[in-house]
Amino acid sequence: MPKKTQDLKPDTVLKNYWNNNEQFADLFNAVLFDGEQVISPDELEDADTEESSILEHREYAESIKASRDSIKICKKSLTHGVEFVMLGMESQEHIHYAMPMRVMGYDYGTYKKQYDSNAKKYQTKDGMTDDEYLSRMKQTDRFTPVITVVVYYGDNPWDGATTLHGMLNIPDKMKPFINDYKMLLVEARQNNLLFHNMTNIAFFDMLKVVLYKSITKDEAREKVIDYALEHNVDKTVVMTVAGATNRKIDYNALSKKGDVTMCTLFDEIEKEGVLKGKAEGKTEGIIEGIQALIESLQEMEIPYTKTQNQLMVKFSLSEDTAQEYMDKFWK
């Protein structure tokens, strides 16, 4: 059976989208500072996104790992000394009612890694007090703070808790004594965030259209295409909208003005790969398609990094696998 014309995985397209420092900084400025340009894209660098940590307590150890229905992008501010983490909910049909607790776990994991790394410096008691050596931490040591934002791409209103207290059955008199933990939630379907980045503006405008339940899915697709044409939106952004919301969008409709675009080229190359796959075997055909895409984009003088990103999106490849194909076919 031929491969579907659109098979965009949310984790791939969303990571590709939010790895852009301009878009990432704009999101956090909108969420944290009402659009004021406090965080500069130039001051951000990628941080470790490994979520696993070990929570030790007497005779047991519990492994905390990120589940597959979230993607995580982490950037570190060189100026403000803060780690900004964006968690994107991949599950378009379900709300995670334990999300405040999970955010607490993600943040704890980040602090635990910092503590463990810091503690390695103190193998002996030299220069430390008894309390510091016991803590494996000097009184003056400080860790990098973490701010986490959850972006929810579902079409149902979020009706879950946004605080740890919201998950607990607490008598009113006990609330002052029970620690709370809040999460920062962005609903793609409806928000009043002030963006400055034009790509983010288009991205969230189209998400609101796609996730608007008062119109049919066909009407929403048409409106997205019309919006993209009217505002000259890059097709990779439309692809991200489609992947994040698990919608089918005809990218060829974006080429009706007559321009030969990359996405049209992607579709043609993919079809060619599928046809070859029928005759030569599926794997060989896909590899032929990947090679043709790389060579064609190189001839069009598309940058190396952008070509690799498109490989990841179009063929649902990991970054390492895409890099291997780039090394093999980029001349």
C-alpha cells in the first residue's frame, strides 16, 4: 500500500519549530513578560534535554522519565542565568490530568542533575565544614533556576488542574501547610499572548483556526490555506501546524500561484521514492528519495542545516539518522 501523502510526527515537527531561538524566545517573552522583549534570541543556547533522574529515598529508587506524549526543548539564557524549558503535549485528543505533578518532576530532575554534577567536586572534606561535606554542597553554592512552559495543542479546552493543589483533596484549613506547585500552561486553541515574531503569530493564528470546533475540519483546512497564501506563510510552518494537530493539509494548494516551492518538490520526490520502493523494495526506494531530495535542494542552494531539518520532517528521521544521510549524499 502506498505511503500516505502526509505522515508528520508531532515530536519531529515541533522540536524542529521550537529549536529556532527567535521563536523560542518570543514564546517565553509572551508568556512571562506580556510580550516585553526581555529574553534575546542571541543569548540562548541549547541545554541538556535528558529528562531521566533517580529519586533516592532509603531502600528504594524510583526512575523518573519523560513519557512519550511530551516533547521537551530546553534553552539556557547566558545573560539571565535561567534554563527555559518548553514541554509540548503531543497527545491531541487527551488532556493529561497529572501534568502539574509531571512538571514538578521534570523541574526536580533538572535540579537533581545540577546537584549531582556539583557534588562530584567534593570528594574530600578539604575546605568544607561538617554540614557542607554532609550535604555535598557548600553554603555559597547556587544552581540555575528552571522555568517550564507547557504548550497544549488539543482541540478540547483544558479542564485539568494547573497546580499541584488542584490535584489534591485538601481541607481548607490544611492548604497553608501543604506546598503547592504551579505550571505555566499555553493553550494553542485559545490564548491572548502578545507575540512579536511573525512566524509565531502565523503559527498560533492557524492553530486557532484548525482547533476551532464551530467549523468543520474541511472548512478549517481551507481557512488555513487561505491564511497561508494571504500572509505568505512558509510551508514548513503549515507543516508544523498539521503535525502538531494531527490534521491533513494539502500543501500543493499553497502552490496554486504558480511558484515552484520546496514542499511541492518534497511531495514529488517522496512519490518517486514510493514508486521506486514498489519495484526495488521499500527501504531502497526511501533511500533513493532521500538522496534525490538532498541533491535537489543542494542544487537549489538550500543551506545544509535547512536541508537536514527537512529530511527529519519529511521522512520522520531522527537527527542522527538525518546527519548520516547528509554525510553520505551531500557533495
